[in-house]
Amino acid sequence: MRKFRVWEREMLDGAVIPDIGVSMDVDGIHTNYHESGAGDPVILLHGSGPGVTAWQNWHRILPRLGETHRVLALDVVGFGFSPLPEGEKPGIKLWTKHLAGFIDAMGLDRVTLIGNSFGGALALGMMAYHAHKVRSLVLMGTPAGEFEQTQGLANSRSFEPSTDAMRAMMRAFPYDPSIVTDEAVEARLRVAKIASGKETIKKLQPGDEHEAKGPRIVKGIPLQQLDAIDVPALILHGREDKMIPLSVAVRMHEHLKRSEMHVFGQCGHWVQLEREDQFLDQVRGFLRNN
């Protein structure tokens, strides 16, 4: 396995970018990732949105879950510091191929995938293309089936980098917007200015071309495909999630035959940040039993 650092940890203005971890080549894709702990392997998959990285979603969870497991969090190709190779187009086949290649490059067998939002959809996509690599699933705020696009998702597609725009976007994620600090806004904005992921986000979200046809519809993995998934799954969802409605999670629970579900009250789209301790309790209990 070849590891190397390509990105500098400091920008020209001297600001440290902790989002940049260890880098490696995965089938020609420069892949940025973070690692903590030892034990059974768990891979953390981030959501979408401008400036998103594995570090933004998971830096508080990595060391704590790393107390009992080997935990890896990568920037999925097309996001953060895992840029799309020239000529490649974002899509589920590329994302799942990249993740499967990362699992192989790390010398892993079957892994637990913990996916937030887009990351949960990617985890479900792995069950369609590389199911033999997956031991179990934890799905948070995950889109599945078809549902009307929420305003929060639409805003991520039209985002243009500025402090005010980033603050407004980030404050729409949690139930309590006061958890969005100025430091967090500036940290994500720094990434958005140099690694926006905009092309990838446009692939995920319907745009203006849908307006003449009625409501914009987000299309996740078809529900009938969930019926064939036969690994243990834990579904976690915030009752007040403004990005992915709770009803989407309930339908997913109905179709995943080996699923359990926990709903957090007074919680939005960032379960792992808004309910950190309870999130870890749920995940650790699930991992012990599966």
C-alpha cells in the first residue's frame, strides 16, 4: 500500500486545514482519509454539501469510536480533497467503485459502513454493487426512494461561497442553530473555496430544469432494492431533520428486513454532532451485537 501527502497542510494565508489527513492512490484516484484506533473495521462516510469533508462530519467521532474499533473516514471522490480525475463524471458507480477500492487498498475484508445523508445512500449503493464487502450498516439522515426536494437540499445546489451563505446553510442542518460556531463556518468555507464539490452536488440534486414538470423529486436507491438487503442495519434520524424528512427513514425501515430504528427528538440532520454521546451509545451497542 502506497501512502503519500500531496496537499500541504497549510494554505498560503497560513491557516491550518485539519481536513487534510493521509493521502493514498486508489485506482488512480487521489484519496484523502483519516484513521483512528484498532479492531474490527468501521468506515465513516460523510454527507454532501459545499465544503464537506470527512473531517467536517466526523472529527469528533473518530477518536471516540477508535477506542474500540479501527475507524477510517475518507473524502469520497468528488468531495473535499479526493478530487474527480480528469474525464470522470460523478455517479453511484464511480462512488461505489472508489469505496470498494479503498477497502481493498486498506487490506480490509468485510466492514461496517456508517453513512451520514449522502454517505448513507453510498452505503446502500454498496449493497447493490459490492455487497460482499459489507458486514453491517448504520444509516443517518439517509435518502432512499423518491421524495420532494426540501429547501435545505435545494440551497446546497445553488450555494455560492461567502461567510453569510455558509452560515445560513450550516444553521439549517441542526435543530439548534446555536451549535454552528463562527469557527466552524470559517473552517468549512475555507474548504468550499478550494474544494467545493459543486459538480458532484449537482449530480445529486434536481435543478431548475425540473420546475416546469412540477415538484423537484430527489431519487434515492429504489425501495424495492432495499428488500434484498440482508445485513443488519441501524437507522438513526433526527425528528426535526429539514434535509431528509423522517418519513423517508420510516419507509426505509419498513423495507430493510434486518433494521432497527432510533429517532432523536429535538434533533436535525447532524445526529453525530447534535447527539454525540447518544449516537455513540447507539452505534456501540449495535456493533457489539453485530
